Amino acid sequence: MADIIDGKAIAAEIRQDIAADTQALIAQGITPGLAVVLVGEDPASRVYVSMKEKACAAAGIYSVEHKLAAETSEADLLKLITNLNDDTDIDGILVQLPLPEHIDESKVLEAIDPTKDVDGFHPYNVGRLMTGNPLFQPCTPYGVMKMLEHHGVDLNGKEVVVVGRSNIVGKPVALMCLAENATVTICHSRTVDLPQKVAAADVVIAAVGRPEMIKGDWIKKGAIVIDVGVNRVGEKKLVGDVDFKAASENAAAITPVPGGVGPMTITMLLYNTIVSAKRRAAQ
Ligand code: NDP
């Protein structure tokens, strides 16, 4: 049976370091600050934003939440971002996605000062990641990398198969694995013979959003499986993109859903905020 890569435990460990770093920064007169902008009433977004607030409070990070009405104009949102860019108490700015349809998401993301872009979605930061010199790394894929590191997985020369090519998970995690000298294959909805691609992987990273679509018998014996997927099945049950039970028979280690990658995302947001605050302290 596979080892469980416990995201909750790893996240708790990293959050302890973050809290210690925060106290050290405060002692130097720098309180790390995160601004979270939420436009509209999307229930899932509201939950994420309140989780981020709580996590900041627990770590001692100053957080300010800007809750704007769904009908807020793009111009007003851009004005707020300009103010946050200029606010010297703020080290990180996060605009909760998705935005209402009348607002151009890329215009908003590009308005964020790249040195405060703790989500790592600004094209400048995407370019920095692409060229192997990242300023901020996007939180979910960065969390995946931390989990691999904590589990002692050396990616050098390994075959990594990433299933999914989104800008927020699939593509950046593939670049991060490449930076660790893995040989990376990115699969997507047009990939021919996905089972065969997955079967060749030493490390499988699933970020698809389809419940248990990656079957246990696709997984090579001894492979590492990281399941980013979060899929609601029925009223309450959450499952990943991988058939956890069957995959556990073949994998050497696997992340559960929930309790795997999920807790890492907010942790890496806090981590990036601290990185940014340390840069302010060093100025
Ligand atoms: P997207 O919907 O943006 O991307 C999904 C990707 O999966 C696409 O590249 C798509 O291919 C590919 N895909 C869809 N169907 C298939 C298929 N049958 N075979 C192979 N590939 C397929 O999703 P995200 O990247 O935003 O999220 C992926 C999952 O991760 C979701 O379950 C999401 O909830 C979860 N997630 C979890 C986070 C966490 O904190 N734990 C954070 C972010 C996401 P194509 O490009 O061809 O359409």
C-alpha cells in the first residue's frame, strides 16, 4: 500500500515557520500585509477569502479584505489596485477569481504590481517562471513542489506526467518540474492514449477536474501520485481526479483528497506574502 503524503501535516509545518518568520519581521518593524479583493457574491469565492483571512490571522499576518459589489466597474477595481500597489503596508495583493463577466480578468491581473503579485499570475511573473528565474510562484503548483520535496522525491531525470494544462496548475507545475530536471509530458483533453502516457510516469500530477478519471491500473508500480483535483460528488463527498483506492495499490506514495494538495494552496499564499515582506525588509 502506498504512503500517504499528508498535505495537512506538511502545511501545518510550513505555517509554523511562516508564523516564526512573521514574528521576526514584526520585531524589525515590518508587519507582513496581504490585501484580498473579492468582487461579487460567488459563494465558493467567499469561503476561500474567509479561509485566507483566518490563515493570515493565525500566522500573525496583517490582512485587509476589500469586498466589492458585483456591479463594481472595471475602472473602480483598477483604481483600488493602483491604491494597493502604492500602499507601503501591503506586501501581497490577491484578486479572487473568477471576476464578474463585465470585468476583463487579464487587464486586472496585469494591473497588479508584479512585486506584490503573490498569486504569481501576472504575465511578468509567468515569464520569470518560464525563464527559470521566478519572483513569485503560483500557489497550488508551488504547494505540489513543496509536498514532493517534503516527501524526499528527487525529480532529477524522472518521467513526470502532468494531466491538465491550465495556466493556474498544469502549465506552471510542468515548468517547475522541468526546473528540477524532470522529463515532463503535459497531457490534456486531446491527448491520445492517456492511460499509456500515465503508465510511463514516475510521478503523476493530476489537475483535470474530473472525478476519479485516472484509474488505479494506469499507475506504474512505485510511482508517486499527486492529485490536485477537487470534485464534489453528491451532496458532501469530495474526490480527486485519481481513483485513490485502486491507485494506492500501485503507487509508492499518493496524496489524498481532501487533505492533500488543498491545504497547501493557502499556505503557499502566506509563504509568498512573507517572501515579499522579507524583500521589503531588505530594501
Ligand atoms: P481547468 O478546467 O482550467 O483545466 C483542466 C485541464 O484538464 C485542461 O487542460 C483540460 O484539457 C484537461 N482535461 C479535461 N478533460 C480531460 C480528459 N478527459 N483527459 C485529459 N485531460 C483533460 O482546471 P484547473 O487546472 O483550474 O483545475 C484542475 C483541478 O484542480 C480541478 O478539480 C480544480 O478544482 C482543482 N484545483 C485545486 C486546487 C487546490 O487548491 N487543491 C487549486 C486549483 C485547482 P484542455 O486544455 O484540452 O481543455
